[in-house]
Amino acid sequence: MNETNRGDFRERIRQNFARQAAMHTIGAELTRVEHGMVEIELPFDVKLTQQHGILHAGIISAALDSACGFAAYSVIDAEASILTIEFKVNLMSPGRGERFLFRGEITKPGSNIIVADGRGYAISDGPAKLIASMTGTMMVIRGREGITG
């Protein structure tokens, strides 16, 4: 698919992200948008932790799902939208850090089904630490009432 069929995917992704209340609620910010790749960052907030003081798995999953979903937006036509239909998350290390980076990348684009892989990193002093990975399946939606790109 060429750039003209996708329209201005960066602006469309920014607008969709701005409407996503869940990401706003957790304090996430869209920091990078490229063709086939999106990054979302999140500052540490004790309100997002579980009982041991580490980032809750649900927060990690939500941020990875959004990063993968918005990466899928970058490879579809401007009239289409995306819904996640399946994902698997592997939690690899405790979510301890000052900030977190969630990157979604397209593994297999398609006209109806898109597969994306995500990685979550904890950032503090020193190198970023991989804390989670995700593989997600996204369905391209066209012409469905109430769901627009």
C-alpha cells in the first residue's frame, strides 16, 4: 500500500490517540509515529502499580496493545480503522523504572488482519530494560457503524 492510500497516517494516529481516554488516564504520551512503528511513553506513577510497587501487568498490556494498534493504523487506508482481536503478553522482568517505553511494530501487514509485535522497556539510569513483549492480532474495520478511522 502506498503513502497516498494511507493519507496522513501520523495526524490520524495523533488524533485517535488524543481521543483514547484510557491512555490519558494512565498519563501515557505518544512520542514517535513512523510507518509500521509507534512508541508510547509513560512516567512511573505509584497509582499504576500493584501491591509490590511495580507497574501493574494490566497497565503494561494496555500500553503495548495501544502501541501495536496504532502501529497498525499506519499501514491501513485512511477510511479504515483497527480493533484488536487477540494478544499474548509475556512479562519478563518487574516493571521498575522512572519511565516506560512501549514500542509496537508491524510484523505482518494485511488487508483484513495485521500482526504486530510490541516491546515494553523500563527506563532509569543506565540502559533500558526489557520488561514485556506482546504479539497482537488486529482486524481492519471498514464501514462499521460507530467505528471510524
